[in-house]
Amino acid sequence: MKWFRFIIIGLVAGTLSIFWVFPQPFHIVYAKHFSFHQLSDKIYSSEKLTKKKQRLLQKQYRIASSRISDFWGNKIGKSSVFYCSDVAIYRRLCQSPKGSGCSVITPFGSWIILNYNGMSEDVIAHEMCHDELSSRMGWWKSKTQLPKWLDEGLALQLDHRFVSSTDSIQRYIDYKAELQQFSMGDQLEIPLDNLQTEEEFFGGDPVYTQLAYLISATEVARLISVKGKNELIQKSIDGKF
């Protein structure tokens, strides 16, 4: 029976290794089945929401999904949304307390986690865009060939917290104005080459991160206004940046 013992040991070691590298899916699956309330097929909440809040969150999900379909042509991402009413729960699922939301994208599935202040169609659309691009590229390709500035810049085209215009040229003009104001007339700069990885993008203080967001959004808006949305989407999926 030695072989049986070796198999068991191997399975346990393999499971522990996966948990070490990808801890979030285990926490999320546990939350889905044991501690969160299911509001619909794709929406879960850590607390029992009022009917009014349930309808609001479901409406925000529909608006965000519509933005994805309009931008990408159709929606193929299948991530569920988990709303956390407490930052401690959000920290456990996201592995970070920062931000209004995060997208957990792994080889085993994708999930969108909302912080207590993240109940918004803009936050949901932003995180959905990350999932959509990864779904189209494939997990490994998105992790190894997708510059972070491009990933975040695309997501901000569907996130209206900074700029609300849907016209591509006006959107670029508005983002350029936001960037000019925030950077004090381009006195603060970050080259795109320094925003390639997640560590580079989020490695500074809040001012640095905000600047990184605006630089990325402005560049992607510029590329869309010059080359067109479809060409940019295809180059992004092909990993040509």
C-alpha cells in the first residue's frame, strides 16, 4: 500500500502548493457556499442587503455588463461579483485592503470583489474589463504579455469616475485635461516603460498611483481616437504592445 500513501501525500502537497500560490479562489469558493448571500446568478453579498440595495446592485451590474458589450462587441467574461460590506472581508478575498474593488483572475476562474465603498457601475465595469481582456487573451498570455498601463487604461475607458464622455475624441481631450491638471502641467511624469508590471504600477504612493492611472487612461484614449477601438482591442488581445 506504499503507492497509495505516496499518492495521498502527493495530492496533499499539490493542494497545499496551489493554495500557497493562489489562496484567493479557496477563500472565495468558501465565501460563496458558506458565508455570502446569493442575490442572483452572478451577484453575492457578505451581508443580507435591503431590497432597495439589492435592486441597486443588480442594476449596476446590468449597466456595467452593457458597457462591456458595447465596448468589446459582446461579453464573454463570466466572473461573479462579491460585495463585501466590511473591509476585513474584502482584504481576505482580495489579499489587499486597498481600492474600491479588485478582480481576482487565476487559471481556475475569475471573480470581482467590491469593497464596502465599491457599489458602483463604474467600479464593476472597470473590474469586468480586466476579466474580459484576460478571458479573450487567456490567463497566461495576459499575465506575461499584457502591459499593466494598457490593462488599466482600457478599464478606465469604461469607468466614468474621471471622465464621462463616450465620444472617443472628447474622451481623449478630457483625460488629457485631467492629466494636465493633476501633473501640474506635465511637471510630474512616468514613462509608460515604467508602468509595465503590476509592481511598477502600484509600487508608489497614492499620488504616484493616481498619476499612473491618468497617464494610462490618456494614452489608451489617444490610441483609440487615432487608430480606432477595434484595432486597439485586437492588438491588445494579440499581445502586440
